[in-house]
Amino acid sequence: MLKNDKDTDSTGPWMTKRAAGAYLHVSMSTIYNLEKQGLLKAYRIGSGSKRPILRFKQEDLDNLLMKRERGRPRQETI
């Protein structure tokens, strides 16, 4: 279980699917697809419910951004 409200804040270490999408500038369906493909780890919180709460670590999102930046070709300056 999350310790306090700070953990659910988009600037905190844990983010909701919506906050993660905003952080990466992608849609929530893209977040779902990244998680499904194994490119982004989702942490399931709450074991007793039918539908667990998903949270994403900011560190994982930053790593994904860095990988994406490394994969882009360099643009030449004129």
C-alpha cells in the first residue's frame, strides 16, 4: 500500500498510468502497450482486489526516456 499522498503525485517516485503518460508525453493506451510489451514495468499494489492498482516508478520512466533518446538519429545543424 502507498504510504502517503506524495507517492501518487506526478512528481513523486510513484505514478499512476495517467501521470506516467503525461510525464512521457504519450497516451494512456501507449503506457498500456509499453507495459504489455515488457518495455515498462508496472507495479501492482493491493493483492486482495479483483483489479490491482498499477503504479509506475519515475526511475523506470526516466530510463525509458533515455533509451528512446539514444535510439534517435542525430539531427545535423546547419
